[in-house]
Amino acid sequence: MRPEALKGHLDALLLAVLEAGPQHGYAVIDTVREGSGGTFDLPTGTVYPALHRLERSGFVHSRWDTVGGRRRRTYELTLAGRQALMAERDVWDTFSTAVSALLARRPWPTTS
Amino acid sequence: MRPEALKGHLDALLLAVLEAGPQHGYAVIDTVREGSGGTFDLPTGTVYPALHRLERSGFVHSRWDTVGGRRRRTYELTLAGRQALMAERDVWDTFSTAVSALLARRPWPTTS
DNA sequence: CGCCTATAGCTAGCATTGCTATATGTAGCG
DNA sequence: CGCTACATATAGCAATGCTAGCTATAGGCG
């Protein structure tokens, strides 16, 4: 998978993952990998900055936990985050429909 | 439509449009707009550099025409371009399938 | 104990890429 | 003559995901 393919859609994925319940960053990476059937194996350098961005935007809220001596930062969707996710789903639908339509074009039925 | 949504998929769209036959840049813009049902109305500052990029990559070949006193640069897919398009279609399929799967996740059927 | 792996987090800097803004020039209409 | 549509072009911006590198704990193995 070409890395830049994700550009502009990462936030939607992260919000969708967190919609299922609060998770910490490392777990988010696992969930994305499994939920995408292995297609997306996001590096930490992608996910952590993205989560920080989402928090700055007010879409998620974080708190520190300590589990088994390890520090964890658990992220949870805010109300604004849920609304943003709804908007992102709409964007994705129109976007993917349009791209699929264009990619489905074929030479022969030129109809011109 | 958030502008950056297209990032990483523009080349695929342009190649797909040119697959139907050679076109010049301005016409490509029209074809994309109509083929996407109005979703993508690409600015010239997006399309012309992208076409140049595709030519540098060897995916399209251009020639100058003059039609009605106006200079036109007509782009045509190369063999490499056709192959790249096939690859792009595969990328798009895996990509969109994975994103749709993740966005379809819902809180309740947590199954955990 | 020392080493490695898995877990868990962080950041600086890079490269790519699409967009905005601006520019040039022709054809045709009122 | 001025306006609009057609047609191409580029400089510079902003955003964003990735690479690479770093810190730190827990636990297994030799």
C-alpha cells in the first residue's frame, strides 16, 4: 500500500476505531491493522501525532492510566468527535463513490 | 469536499480519464467533473502540474496541437501508463475496501 | 546479570502533493 | 473595447503521513 494513499482519511479511521470505546494509541494501531484485514499497519510516528492533532481539535480527550507498571494514554471520543465522525463518513461516501465511478470508466462505451 | 481528500489518488483519476482516449488538460478537468457527478471540480493549478508529473514518470505522452488558433497540449496514455492504471485500480480496491470496513465499525456489536 | 523482544510513548525533519493566486494569450460576443 | 470562455503555466503555501531515532518498563532466556 502506497503510504500517501491514506492522506486525508486517517482521522476518520482513528475516530471510527475510538467510537467502539476508549483505547490507547498502541491498541489503536492493533485495531486498525485487524479491522482493515492487515491493509493498514500504521507506524507509531503516524498515529501518535494524529491523536494529538485530534485532541487539539477537540475530537478526542485523553487521560493517563498505569497498567502493569506501564504508562498508557487512553483516548476517548468527545461529542464533537462523534459529530466529526458522522461528517467523515459522509465525506468518505461521496468521495469513494466518485473515485469508483471514474476508475470504472472504460475506453469502448465512449458513447460520444 | 475537503480538498486534501484527493491526495494520493489524483494520478489514478487522470490516468483513468485518459484511458478513454487522448485529451488536453482543460478537457480532462471537464471529464473529471462530469464523470464524478460534480464531486471533483479540479483547479487548473492541480491538473497541469499533475499531468507534467505523469509525463515525467513516463505514464503519459504529450504533443502540441493547434485548434482554432488556440494552443493545446494533448496527453495520451503510454503503455507504462496503462499498466500503472491497472495497478492503481488494485490499490484503490484494497484501500477503499479497508477504509469502508473500518468506518462501518459500530460500538454495539463489540463481540468482546 | 545481560540481552532481546514486546509493549508504550514521543518528536524532529523530510517529501509529497494538492491548492491558491497570479500570469499570459487567443477567440468571440455585445 | 471590454468581458467571458478557452487554454496553459508556475511560484509558494499548508497539510499530512512517514522515516528515523529516542526513552522506558516488563518479562523471558542463556
